[in-house]
Amino acid sequence: MGMEMLGLGDIVRTHAAQRGNAVALVHQRRRTTYSQLNRAANHVAQGLIAEGAKPGSRIAHLDKSSDLYFELLFGIAKANAVMVSVNWRLAPPEVLHIVNDAEAEILFVGEEFFPVIDAIRDQLRTVRKIVALSGDHPGWELFTPWRDRHPDLDPHLPTKPSDTAVQFYTSGTTGLPKGAELTNANFAYMFRVWSTSWQMSPGTNTIVCLPMFHIGGAGWGMVGLYAGAVNHVVREFVPAQILEIIQQEHIEVILLVPAMILFLIQAPQIRETNLSSLKLIVYGAAPIPAELLKQAMAIFGCGFQQVYGLTETTGAVTLLPSKDHDPSDAKKLLSCGHAQKEVELRIVDENGHEMPAGEVGEIAIRSPQVMGGYWKLPEATARAFKGGWFLSGDAGYLDEKGYLYIYDRVKDMIVSGGENIYPAEVESALFGHPAVADVAVIGVPDERWGEAVKAVVVKKTDASVTPGELIEWTRSKIAGYKLPKSIDFIDALPRNPTGKILKRELRKTYWADKERQIN
């Protein structure tokens, strides 16, 4: 379908004009057509403008997934403002940092997260209006009446390809998350390439099951809407519910992280579920154990594609197509594929020199999908780009045929169930405990999550503390999914002469029987 897309708002404008009665979104039995979605976006845009939002204003969203997220997204786009969806798993201080850092002016929050916002309301520096997406809050207007009291008028504000559309926060290796500014041009390019690769066209049934603060959730949903698909949005990932939707709604394509694939094939309902409608499962965000992939291919009996990308690259930039998923070719299954069109990959050493095929270095990417930069962080942005190439922070190599293999993480990041966890954050939470003299956090193999967070702790002389006490201590400081699953005590941490902890040495004990340093 031809679509001249200057801004995200053009997606709903075009479909409403061409096929307005087709279903765009399904959420908890509520079906929204493209026409209805376009009108809702008009109401929202007028509401934001009436509240004083200007082009470039940041609008924050804190809730699990729903169809309302997309009404907001396209309304924000029509007001030429910027969507900032906040990770709902975060603790109140972490939410506070993001909302303040983004300088968000209006905040939309679901009932489940009222306590989080109530706890930090007085410290929100720029928020002048809070709207409740659901539930009943004495101080805040409810979304539906707020939306509907504004006119159904498309503001048709001029938008440029270079305008920021969505600001995703990516966990910083040094602790604080950074706002990656993804532009209209980033999305326009991504939609064109990937809607075709992912076999989406008008009427295709797809499930949106990753969270909206994640490029894998919001981005997948946007590609589906760009393509005119029927997008089944689930509030959160519940295996039995996903299987039921696949069967009832004849789902054809779905994006999952490896942990989700594992949970689906372990669900008792899988044996009774009719999976015959599935054409394609796309997976990414973490490497997949070859054994799990073979099982999944046998059970689902559809095509599989692996993708690799980052928030900063507007999601996927490489593709391992279905034809390369040959269970007998174990090596190929470890690859995350080759660069998509107009994406260039190179492997560089610490001085930025290109490495030959087969040699490990940092993965550098050049593509129309690479973000505009990090919000209000010129130094971090400058560090991330070398001569027009974006440095991914991931280590890997390219083989002679241009297939990319991820080898290890330059920055020691842990990927657990598709979520990125940075050891620095967990280490600083543990360091504050009076019994802790030294600590290192690493990812260790975990059958369920791919990797689990393990802390290796040196106790202060004469101090006594249990792993359970330390885990409890960190609970109030960081999000639950970042907590150490286990803690080992050690006499001293291995360090190099400059004092840097040798995490690779620490990992060896736990990864001894694994081929790669990531699971």
C-alpha cells in the first residue's frame, strides 16, 4: 500500500480514508476500526493542544499495554509532540528520573500505577496535568471523558521527517537511562522494510505482546498498523491467553523474545491449541539456545526469523530468514542474520578500525533507522557515533558471507527474559549495604530466562549477612526484575592492575560448559 508518511499520524489518516471500517486494534474484546482510531487520535491531539502541548512537547505514558496506548500515540503524533512511554516495572525513583529527564508536561497513568505516581507527585518538575487511563483517582480526570470533550478535528500540524516522534529510554550502562530520540524518518524507513519482511498486509492477524516502553512492543504494533493489519494487543504476556488468541483469532505473525517462546512451549495448553494459522514467528532481543529453537520449530511448524537491533536503531537491522533456520545447521542458527537493505554493518576495534571477517570487535551500524541522538546528552551522543557509524556496545563478528554473530557484550549487559539489565545499577544498590565490602554482578545461564542476575559479594571483615537479606535490601531500590536471583560469597574479586573487575574471569566458573558467553 502506498503511503506518503511524513509523521506517524499519516498511518491512521491514510487507513481511515482508504479502509476505515477495517479493524485496527483488538483489546479485551474491544474492537477499534481504523476510522475510530483516527477519530480518537483527533480528539487526543486537540486535548493535548488545549492543555498547552506544543510541537516537541514530551507526553508520558505509564501503564501496561492497551488499545488506548495507540490512541495516545497517534494523537501525540498529530499534535507533533513526542511519546515517552515509561517502563512500568520500574521503582518510583526510577520513574521519577525518566519523567523529569524527559521534561514531560502531561502524564497518562493506568490505575495499577496510581501509587507509583502518588509517591513522587511532589517531585515531578514539569508535569502540569495527569490523566487517569483507567480507574478512579480523586485528583485526576479520566481519559475517556477527557478525550471526548475535545473536538474530532485533525489539527494537520506540519511535521518534518527529522522531528522526534517517540523517545524510548534505554537503560544506561552507567546507571541512568538515556532517552533515545526516534524520528519520523526512522519509523518511515523501518515500516517500509519490515512490514514486507514480516509478511504483514491489510487484514493480517498479529499479536502485540511486548510492552509499549520497548521498541519490540510499540514498534511491532506500529508496523502492524502501518500495514493495515488487525493488531491484537494484550495487556501483558500470559502464555495460556496468547495460545487462546492464536487459535481463536487465527493469528498469522507474532514477535516474541526467546523466554516467551520457552513459556509457550512449556504451557500445558499448547498440546490442545490449533496453531495452524501461524505463518511466522519473529524473535530477537536475546540469543536463543539452539535446542529450544529446534523444539519450537517442531511444535509451531511455521517459519521462524531472528532479528537483531537496538532501541537506538529503531529495532531490527538484521534478519536471519526462515530458509536459514535449518535444524541440522547448528552454526547458522547461532547467527542473527545479515544486514537488511540500506543497513551497513562493520566490526571495529577500540580505535575504530574495521576488523576482517571472523574477528571479534564492536558492532557498528549505519542505517536510516539509527536514532537522531540521545535527548539532551550531546556528549553521550558524540561517544555513540564515530564518523557517522553508531557503536552498538555489542561485540560480535561477521563471517565471510556477511552473517552477523553476537559474541559477547562489550558492556557486560545481562539480558534476562528479553529485558536489559545493567550490572552497574544492581551493584550500586548492593554496595550500600553495611556488610558489603565489594560486589560484582554477572549474568549466569538460566534455563527459564536465558540469563539470571547473580551477585558475587565480598563481605566486610566480621560482618555476617545472608543472600536473602541482601536481596531484600535491594528490593526497595531497583525494579524487581533486576534483583539478584542468587548471591555467592567470595574472599576477593579478580581485578586487573587498574582495579577493573575481571568479569570474564568470574563468569568462567558459571559458563564453563557453555559454548558462548551469552545464553
